[in-house]
Amino acid sequence: MANKSTTQMTKAELLELINDKNTIIADLNAKIDDLEGMAVASTAKPIDADVSRLISTMNARIKVLEEKLQE
């Protein structure tokens, strides 16, 4: 179909365009369903800034201790 505006299309052309768009939407919805089926349910909880800083500090301390053990 040439690039016509929707006001220049016949009823049949409009219906064909609608059917094409509905097919695209159905395909995308099927892909979304497939991706949601592949997704792993996450049990992780978001952390706040204080907990994040605490974890970073603890990781740094662990790294220093590991380096000392390797010496």
C-alpha cells in the first residue's frame, strides 16, 4: 500500500490496515507472553542507600582481609 493518509483510503484499505496492525499487536503480545514465561521470578528486595553503603563497606573490608591472607 502506498503512503496514503487515512482520509484518502477506501474502507477496504482501512480494514486491511487495521487487520495488519491487529496481527502485529497479536504477534507482539505473544512475544511478551513468551518472554514473561522465560523470566526468572526474583525474590531480591531493593535496598536503601544506608544498606547499600554498609554492604559496600563490608565488601571492601572482606577484600582487604582476603588480600592479607594471600600475602
